[in-house]
Amino acid sequence: MLEAFIIEELKRREQEKRERQRPTVDLPRLPEEPPPQESEQDKAPKRGVVVLNT
């Protein structure tokens, strides 16, 4: 009868072999879009109205 550590080692090697044989798919990378240019309106501080009910 085989020792427990030998059995575990055989299982580990078999698992690694299955993982290497697993098919993979390489997905194409999308080109990165440059960030949108900020207009003068976008650079201005945001203003708004705050209503407080007391």
C-alpha cells in the first residue's frame, strides 16, 4: 500500500496536468480611448442650489 503523502503527490500532479491541458481563449484587447478634452464650462466650478427644510 502506498503512503498517504505519495497518493497526495500523485493527485496533485494529475491535477496540474489537467490544468495545463485545459483550453484557453485569448481575448483581443480594445484600444484605449483618450480622455475627453475639457471645455471651459467643464473647468468652471460646479454651482447649484441647496434647499434646507427646518
